[in-house]
Amino acid sequence: MRRNRMWVTILLATVLPTVASAVDLSVSAEQYATGGLFATPLIPGEDQEVTITVRATVEGPAPPSIPCRLTITAAGGEAWQQDLPLALHEGQASGEHKWTPADNGEYRVLAALDPGNEIDESDEANNDASIVLPVVLPGRKPHFPWFAARDYLRWPTIWAGSFDHAQIEQWVERGVMPLSWRWGNNYPSEFGEDDFYEHYVDFGGTPGIAVDECGYYPDTLSLHETERDSGIGQFVPCLRGMQRANKDNPDAFFLLWQAGTLYPEQAAMYRDACDLLVSIPIRGAIGSLNVAVAGALVLYHVARSRRAESSDGP
């Protein structure tokens, strides 16, 4: 008896689940204080070299060089592009590009990681960041001070506060000048000339100091009648100590906040310490203007002068 044998081949198909990439590149300009896209100086002048830094976060096994493309766009739409390879080191990929703006105006700087999609990532939506970079006229050094650092504030060129070494390096790298703010809950008038000079002129690793409440503001200080009559009272020793400190530390930066009335002796001391004085002619009984009015008048005068210069030009 003959038996027929039938061979059956069974194919087993194994379907493996899709595994997401373990690599993720990301860059952000927010907050500016800790973000991965910034420019130094913070507000450059035209024809002044600017260092644009890109610092990306890298998660997972990535190649030692991360591709990045910078696009700088002027307000009129003209754009420049530059490929910038970022060197990987301990979870961060960094690179710098030197750029010199030929004209003043507002520019937008865009950093795009892996623009050619060469790296398979788990998230492709966090590869871009941008900042606005204002460029001012040459020779102008605008300062926008702010007391107490805030990560979300973009434009202050000066911070006043108490900083550790790491924070000082962080601000300096981003073109911000950190100043030591020494007073706490005390007013400068509560210290004598030697106290101010010997003890409180302590820059704490910063380029200078910030002095708060340098003026007589009603209800903040209790002055004797003779001190009120003299107009300056307790502030004379403090300001004299400040003058000494400024003279002995010519490279240091002193930021003063004048609150309340500016008395003649204070004004004289400030004038002696200033590099540039701007005055607004005033007639009549009023001897001073508030900041908003004075600023508006100065800006109007500057705008009118520029228009006159441009009309006289070729």
C-alpha cells in the first residue's frame, strides 16, 4: 500500500512594533537668560561684530557634529544664511557665528537644527528658535537697567542684584552687565562716607555697583529740620563716599537710582562724575520736568536733528 505524504510549510510572520528614535535635538530662545540662542553684544551698533551663539540640547546617542543653519533676515526682507556645525559635548551641542551688520535696524535671527533631516528624531517640532536683534547707530551705547534679574525680560542691558559666579558668567555671556546691588532693606543715607567707601564698594565679581534710593523721598526717611533745610541732609556722606569710590575705580560702572527731589548739592556731585551732560532750557518758576516729559522733549529734538541732517545730505 502506497501512502502519499504531503508536506506543509508554515510561514510564521512576526510583526515587530515600531520603535521611536531615542535621539532628540531641541533649541529654545526662551527664557533668554537660559535659552540656547543669544547674541553678544545684546544691542550692537552697525559695523560692530556680533557673536551669535547656538546651544542645543541633545538627548540620546547623536553624532559628534549636529548640523544647524542660521538665517538672518533684515526688516526689508533681505536674508543671509550660514551653515553652522554644532560640536557635541556632554548633552549640549554648541557653535558660534561672527556677523557684522552693515546697517542699523531690526533683524530676526533664526536657528534651525538638522535642516536636512539627516538625523532621525523622536520630536521634529522643537528644532527651531528665533530672536529679534536690534542694531543701533554707531557710537551709541544704550543702557536699559533693571533692578533684580528676570529670565523672561529680553532687553535690559544691565541687571542689578546679588549674583553667584555662575550667574555672572551667564549674564556676561549674553551681553548683559551684572552689577552688585548692595543695599537690601537699608538706604544709602544710613551709611557714612567711610562705610560706603570701605565696606559697600564691593563689586562681588561684577563690573560695578548699583545704588538705590539716592535722593530724599518723603515718608521714606526721617530727616531733622536742619537737614531738611540744608536740602541734602544725610545723603552728603554717602555721595562723597561714592565720589571717592568712582575716582579710585575709574573702570567700574556705577548705577544710581535718584528717587524724589534732586537737591543742588546732589546735582553738583552728579555733574562732577558725569561724562556727558544734557540739559533742557526751562523758563519760569518750574525748575525741573518729570522723566516722561523730559524724555519726550529729548527724543523730539533728536528726531528733528536727524531729519535736518538727512535733508542737507546728498
